[in-house]
Amino acid sequence: MRRLVLVPALALVLVAAGCGDDSNDSATEHLEGPVWQLVQLVGTDLPDDVVPTLQLLDGVASGQAGCNSFTGGYELDGRDLAIGPLATTRMACAPPLDEVEAAYLGALEQVASFDVNENELVLRDADDTPVLFYEVPIGAL
């Protein structure tokens, strides 16, 4: 008799565990795939003609950093995100692009978490400093 009671109780526990909040899943799904354009990096003025981007797809982070492209790995765990190390092409960048690029790549390698809200992505470091991106519409770049 005891076994008959335990089986349905175990089934209910397993069903309840699968009914949790899947907002992390939807945020992760929206994080991966789109191209994101940097719009705000604390302490850095972005020149109008600079379009740093980021795309996260299948464990690979890639994009444009100012005048060089970059690539590297990333790891997701819920809302935790770690990017890097990153490798870049080696074109010489004139000021202020060189400063923007260094700040941007440094910020990416310090990312600790993320939030996605519709077409906005906010990456945060361990000190909660934000890096703001907007989703790039398909065909806009």
C-alpha cells in the first residue's frame, strides 16, 4: 500500500518541478541569435560613426568592436553570463576608436549577468555596472 501512495506523490513532485518560472528560458532564447548594437558604455563616449556589435550563438560570442572584429566563447547559467577570452583582428585603430574598442572588449570580458527586455539587452559586471544594447533589426547593418 505504501508503494501505491509514493508513486503518485513522486509524480506530482516531478510535474511541479517542471512548472517553474520559464522567464529565464525565454530571456536566454532571445539573448542568443540576434545582433545587438552597443548604445551605452559607462565612461565611454561613442562616436556617431562607431557601431560596436555583439552576437551570442551556440557558445560563440562575436561582433565588431569599433574597427576590429572579435570572437570568443561564452557560458550561460540562468541569468549569469561569462564572455571570453576574446580574440580580435589586429587592424590599427585611430583615436578615439582605439579607446572605445579597448573599453568595449574589456567590459565584455567582465560581464557577470544579463537582462533582456524586448529589444533591449543589459549586460552587467560584478559591480552591477550596465552595458546597454539594442537589438539590430534584420538587414539594418
